[in-house]
Amino acid sequence: MKWYFLIPGLTLVVLMSYIDMTIPMLIKSAIDLGISTRRFEVVLEYAIYILTIAVVSGLMSFSARYFLARLSQEVVYKIRLDAFYSLQNQSLDFFDNMYLGQLISRITNDTERISDFLSFRLRMFTYSVLSMVLALYYMFIMNTLLALIGLA
């Protein structure tokens, strides 16, 4: 099986999560260094940084989705192939007790759930957990007291 799609896919999700969490810090700096001091060239500079990060994040998101979707399709293909070979090796008595339509429906349903988990749910779970941890980290970096009050 081609599990080597998992490593770059999850690595890109981790990087994307970190990069997305830098945008609020850049906005903070743009407000503090640009808007507060009425230096709009600084605001423009930070706006370009934010747009660049958004484009890079979008490319990373696309790449992560590609790698994890490719992984899920490889896994589903292997499972369906194994199920097909297993069904071919069954005796005729097995098919007398089991309806073929029900069997195919089960295989299709179960493999689609696996595909959904590997291509979407794993990516979103990783991204969500890392985003939450990084948000808490940045909250404590910026203002520990306010972060503690917010968590209480």
C-alpha cells in the first residue's frame, strides 16, 4: 500500500495550520505599527504579507488534500481488491446464506467511510487540534492574564 502519501499530506496540514495562525499576529502588527502610527505604507506591506501567506496556505491546502485523497483511493482500491479475491475463494454454500447485493453494499459503504476518514476527517481533525493548540499558545504569548480569564 502507498502509505508514503500520508507523511507529506499530514506535514502540509501541520504547516498550513501554523501558517494560518500567523495571520492574526501579522494583523496585530499591522495595526500596532501601521494604523496606530498612521504609517500606511507599513499597513500595505503587512497586507502583502497576509495575501502571500493566504496564497501559500491555499497551495498547501490543495496539496494536502491531493496527497490524502490519493492515499484514501489507494487504500480503498486495495481493500476492494482484497474483498473481491476473498469473495472469489468462497464456496457456493457461502452465497446461499448471504445475499450478494447486501455484500456489495457493505463493501461499498465501508470503503467509502474509510476513504472519507483518510481524505477529509483526518485532515480536519489534525488541522483543528493544531489550530486550537496554536491559538492557546499565541493567547498566552500576547497576554497571559487575559488568556486565563478567557479560558475560565
